[in-house]
Amino acid sequence: MKIYDISLPISPAMPVWPGDPAVVLEKVSSMDAGAHDNVSRLACSAHTGTHVDAPHHFLNDHRTVESLALDVLVGPVQVVQIRRM
């Protein structure tokens, strides 16, 4: 079985679900500016980018993402690109 990664890169320019906060990516420290490390801060909704919703998102059963068996996340799929107008 071939595996395709369809994950989208997270960036401030990416679309978000209507009503969700925009992605904020802030450089906190930079080695180019003399810091000892490169550090960024990321603020976003749990619905940002390519993700899996926990069952609890739609069902009030308290099952979180880590309760999902991995085999339910892998299988045949058809990927369709929809261009923005």
C-alpha cells in the first residue's frame, strides 16, 4: 500500500473554519539576531490544518483522539483538489 501525506503546512495565511481564530505564528527568539536558539510561538484553533477530530467533538462521550485505533485512520481514499475562486 502506498502512503500519501496530505497534511497542509500551518501558516498565518491558511484558511480556518468560519468563526475560528486565525493562525498566529510569532518568532520569539532568533539565532540570526544573537539568541542561543530559534523559538516560535504558535496559537491556533484545534481545527487548524489537516487534523482528526476526536469523537468527543461531536459526541458527548469523552473519547479523545488517543482513544482511536490507528487502523480506523488508514485506508483507501480519494483525494480531490478544490481550487479557490
